[in-house]
Amino acid sequence: MEVIFRRVKIIDPNSNHHHQIRDVWVKDGEIIDIKADIKASKNILICDSPKSCLSPGWIDVGCISGEPGNEHRETLDSLSKAAVNGGYTTVCCFPNTKPVIHSKSEVSFIKTKSEHLPVHILPIGAISKDCKSIEMAEILQMHEAGAIAFSDGMLSIQNSGLLIRALEYLKLLPDSILINCCNDFNIAGHGQMHEGKTSTSLGLKGIPALAESVNVQRDLSILKYTNSKLLIHKLSSVDSIPFLKNEKSKQKNLFASVSIFNLIFEDELMTSFNVNLKLDPPIRGNRDRKALLKAIADGVIDIICSDHTPWDTEKKDLEFQSASFGAISLETSFAAFNTYLANELNLDNWVQSASLKPASILNLPKHTIQSGSKCDLTWFNPELEWIYKQDQIKSVSKNSPFIGQTLKGKVLGTYSKNKFHPVSKLQD
């Protein structure tokens, strides 16, 4: 399939054409030419949108798929459609399914079932059987079957001995990595939101930032002991950042991510009791949010993830204390970033954190916008405004805090698996 992206601003720090406005000619998954003006034959698809941009394809780390077992929340097909609409060419799925992705058969199922889909769907295998933090899962067999990393996903590893053994074991697989969310369950307890003035005024049990920072310190100490490779997933607290920053200067295989939600929202919004803002980790205070933004800008935090967590109405449409944690976000992560954070971060920060760094950390193909390069691409327009309407959501679940909002920045299409995948007509 031949495509020319007409007069696009290239956002790719690894390209000689970074920040230049060029025509980009793509054929069969390879960039044929990049020029100020490329003459096109009749058989070439022309993609033209004033003020649009082109970057290496975006990669999401740690999204949740309902399939297998919870297809009423999300299927692999709906996940891929949501990913395309959100500009992602690759999504790396956590193992929290039914059954858990904890053996080669589940890994093979995800790989086979998603082969024909427009997005690369890559399974992350469980560290422990059934994600129970007791007995180590079949890591080597899953790696051989195609698991790109290992994690207990939404469930933080509570067993320190298991974490040590897993990190030691992963040293046998230098192209893999362990991903862990930091949350001490004994400290977090049955908390409903960030512990602070707002939780006190609302009469809701809080989740102390200490539950995260204690586990961050533990994980950093264990990583130093094992000399392995670790991604600390979805940091939310200002208290965790100094520990991370200090160790990153010493340990080359230490990385961190943050949820798009924790970069945008603050806990004062919880006065609305909006169940779609009940998230894990919880949105915290202004000081936390500002510290996370600075950590992205400074390179202390490497990845911005969508934190896509679909829930059906039976789990989400409840009174606040009973509702499950999480929200969908694959279709809105970039638009939310561009709408709410344009004065604090820029498109270069987004492409680094949603494309280049995830590819490097997970040892995925490193695509760049250069003539002769193989490519996955995201085509987007940061100037377009659109309304996120519930009846146009591609995910099976609809638990989003952005429904009905006008967002600025729209994905126009992706190019992956040697094909162009246009995004559905703009909402207006």
C-alpha cells in the first residue's frame, strides 16, 4: 500500500527532518522518500490535513484487555479499534485476564488472535501464577512464546522474596524486563482515594502516598541487590520521585512510567464523586501532579501510559465506595495531554514518552522517519477540536471521565502492519 503524507510536520528527534514540514512517501511498510514536494501517481493514497504532524507510532504499556474471559468489558478487536483511534500502533497488555496470562498457551492465544488486527498487540506475561504473588509463573516458556515483559499487572507484587527471584531469573532474558506497580496493600488498605484534606472532608478512607513510596524504596533496594532490569509503573506521588531520581543516576536498567490521569487531574475533583475518576493509583494533590510533570520534562519518568482499564456498568455504575478502580483512555490519552498540558509539556515530550522510550525500554523495533527506514507511523493534528461522544467510543466499556468534553488534538490515522488505518470521521 502506497501513501503520501502531505505537508506534515515531522516530530521525531532521531530524524534529520525533525520539526521540518515535508511530504513523506510510504510503500509496503518502508519510507521511500521525504521531500518538500513529492509528485504522486493516481494509485497513491494522499493524506492531507493542514497543520498535521507525523511521528513514529505510539506504544502503550500496561493497558487492560477483557479478552480472554471478560469480553463484555473489552475484546482484542475493540481494543485495537480504540488504539487506532487514539494513535497507538502497538499496545502491550497486562496479564489480568481470565485465565491470567501466566503460561505459553495464553501468550500464544493473544498473539494468534491479534495477528489480523491493525495494531500490534503484545502480551505481558504474569510474574506469579494467577497474579497471586506466591509462586513464580512459567517465565521462560512465556518468553519463548512471545511475551515481551513480565508483571502482575494491576496487582503490585507484595512478596519480596518472589520479586528477588523473578529479577534474578530475568537476567537470563536480557531483552525482557519486569514491570511492577508500587502499592503496599497493608498500608493502602481499603482506601478509596488519595489521603489528604479532600478525603477527610468527604469522609472517604484515604490511600496514603506512603503506600507507594515504601514499595518504591523496597523495589529500588531489591533492584540494586539483583542488578537486573525494572520498570516502576504508574508513579503518582512526589515522595517517590527523589528515590527514583537518585537511583536512576546509578542504575542504567531502571525506568519509570506515569498514568496520563495523574498528570492531568487533582484530588479536589473528587468532590463530584465521579466514579470515572476513581483510579489506581489515585489522583493526588497539586504538588504531586507538578512533580510528575517536572519528572517527565527532566527524563526521570520515561513513559506516559494510557492506563486503559475497561469496566462494565455493573462494576462501575455504582455508588462511589463500591465502584471499581479505573477508566478507559486509549482513544483520549493524546488529546487529553494536548488539551490540558500544552503549557507544561510539548509534542516532543509526548513522542519521547509515548513512542521512542517505550520502544527502547521494551526492545521493540525502533522506527524513525528517514528515507529507507521501516516504519510504524501516527498521523495527527494538534489543532483540531472534537467532542468525545459516548456513542462513538470504540471500546466496549464506556467508563471515561472525558465523555462530552471538547478536546484539542485529533489522531487522523495510523500506518502499521504495512497498511494505513484511517480514524473514523471527526466528531463535531
